[in-house]
Amino acid sequence: MTVRIIKAPVGGEVRAVASKSEAHRLLICAALADVETLVGCPERSEDIDATARCLAELGAAISYEHEEFFVAPIIRGRSIGREHSLDCGESGSTLRFLLPVCGALGYHASLHMGGRLPERPLSSLYDEMTSHGCSLSEQGRSPLVCRGQLKSGTYALPGNISSQFVSGLLFALPILEGGGIIRVTGVLESRPYVDITLDALRMFGVTVFEERREESGESRVEDCVFSIPGGQVFRSPKNARAGGDWSNAAFWLALGAISRNGVTCSGLDPDSRQGDRAVVEMLKRFGANVAWESGAVTVSPGVLRGIDIDAGDTPDLVPALAAVACAAEGKTTIYNAGRLRIKESDRLSAIAGAFGDLGADIRETEDGLMVIGRKSLSGGQTQSHGDHRIAMSAAILSAACVNPVEIRGTEAVRKSYPGFFDDFTTALGGEYIES
């Protein structure tokens, strides 16, 4: 699908959609729980549906009505010996969370992957699972077949690969009679995503003990150890709800910094565990005006100047922040973002290419981006590279372009935000033609 933006959004008010990060975790906990759970999730996406679909294949009874998932839990042991076929789509969270869960349940499972997902790294989790009782088929190919019974023990993971590996084991190890230990070496990047997992587990009554070691004078954790007692019961709170999604709201807040009238976004928790709430402080650093009132945050234009951004804990913010950088005077350097090369696209290359197509002065570095801001960009034709965040960032960048912007492959937004272009028009005043 191609979208030609003929009028850039001028600003307005929009409600944040439900966090897919929280929805994934709540659905998994509900499927492992003792009794039924209602999981509030006003908006769905391809990724959320992938997790719900896979949990249903594992034996949970899941339905959706009135903006809620009804989840009846998996009856453990019922499906041992049967082959389960899990369609993960392009959802890295679904694959990496449920692979250890399949092992802990002792289920034979074939996990089918779409897009670039088979190419994304799995090696450290793969190695730990195969050394703890599971048999896995060759990496890099779909489906990934998992057989055998995951065993208790100590699991060692590097902190700079994927926090999703840690989260997957945090879901799986409480099921095992002997529990387990997860030893993370080096800086645990994207730490806030692990915190979201720990919050979901606490909500379902699961205990995890954590120890951290920090170097003297340093604020970042250098090593951490998670100790998980075994034989735990996931106790349903009966009702749980996914909060507003800071990752997707970041595009609208970034738009507020470069649009004519600013953007107000409601439904966001300023105290959320989601790391991408850091977008508010980053936009302030750029020079945008930020205000909270009545449970909503408003970002409006200010005198924007380039800044340095460490993306280690918030890689998903890079596309939105790079769009702001294109309209900020001077140089912006984004670094510690090398993991973006293994997303739905090589996201650093895709941002540089897409924004460059629209007239931005931007280039990729080994682990980030360098942007020289301009008062306005030319606009023109570009593509999403099959990546939802590239499609959304190119759309908001139209607010800084003097000519229309045409984006090919905009169907990619269905992965996380199917209603993105509806809100783009009805809430924020943009206009586009679809072909």
C-alpha cells in the first residue's frame, strides 16, 4: 500500500493506543495462570494477535470482545506428545518469549516466523536452552522446532544482545520444579523492558529475586542475577490492563515538536515502567515545550537544537527522534543503537535512506546516526522498507516538508498500530491519498 500525504498534520489531540509490550506479557502470564483472566487491551495489532494465537495453540482458550481478551489458562500436561504449530508472524517478542515457555512446558513445538525474523539473533538463548535439556532445529530457518524438557539450572546471557531472552526465561523458569538462575553479564541494555516483565510477574504473584553489581562511581548496572524459585503458581488477578503505549505515542509527541500547533496525547502514565517514556525528556532537550495537564502530555514547537542521544535503553525511539533531529538546528548524534540493524529492517540504514529521500542531511554510523538539521525538507517519495516504525516516522516527518510525501509499503503499520493513519487524519488534521 502506498500513501501520498497531501497535507501534513497540523496538530491536535490523540489517545495513546494500548501498549503491545505490556499486552504480550499480560497475555502470557494469563495463559500460565491458575484461573481465567480478563486482559484489557483496547487496541490490537498483528504482534499482539500473534502472541494470542500462539498461546491458543498451546492450549489456552482466548477470545476478544469489548476491548478485552478473555484468557482461560493452559492445562499443563494435556498436550505433551502432540506437535504444536505456532505462527509467530514477524513478532520477535512472541518468538523469544514463547520459545522458553514451550521448553518449560515440555511441548513439541514448531515456531513459524515471517519477514526477517528468522535472521534475527537467537544464539545465546539457543545455546542456553540446548544445554539445559531442549533440542532445537538449525538457527536461521523457519520453522524453529523445539523438543525436549527445559531443565532447572543457571542460565548465562550477555546483557547487550536482547532483553527479550531474559524475559522469556523469566516466564519459563517459575514453571520448573527447581526454578533457575539467570546470570546477565555486562550492561543489560533495554533494561526497562525487563522491568515490565517483572511487573507483570508480580501482578500474577510470581516471585523473582534480583541482585545487581555496579562499578564504583557508575550508575549503570554491570552485572545482575535473577533467582527464580521453582514450582510457582501464576495466580490470576482476574483483571489486568495494558497501559498506553509510549513507543507508539512517541511519534505523535515528536510530531508535536515539529508541527504547527503541537500535539496532546492522553492515556499515558508518566510513571510507567516503559522506558520509552524518556521521549518526553529528550524532546525537552531538543528545545520543545512539554506540559502535563489532566492526565495528558502536550508537546509544542520550540527552538529546536541538535543533541546527543544514547539509545542503549530506548532503541525504539530512534526513528521518531531522528525525525525531530532533521528539523533541529545543528548536529544530532544518535549512538549505542547498533541493535537496530537487526529489526524488521536494518533500521539505521532504512532511516538514513528514507529521510534522505525526503531531503534530510543524515548519514548512518557504525552504531547510530548523524543528522544535520534544516529549517525545512523537500519531501518526495520514499519507502517503509517493510518496517512499521520507518513508515510512521516518515509520515510525521511530512510536517517538516514543503512538498507532498509519498510512502510505499505503509501496510507495515499493522504490526503495531493499525489505526495510525486514521489518527493521522481524524485527530491530527493530516490528509492523504491511498493507492
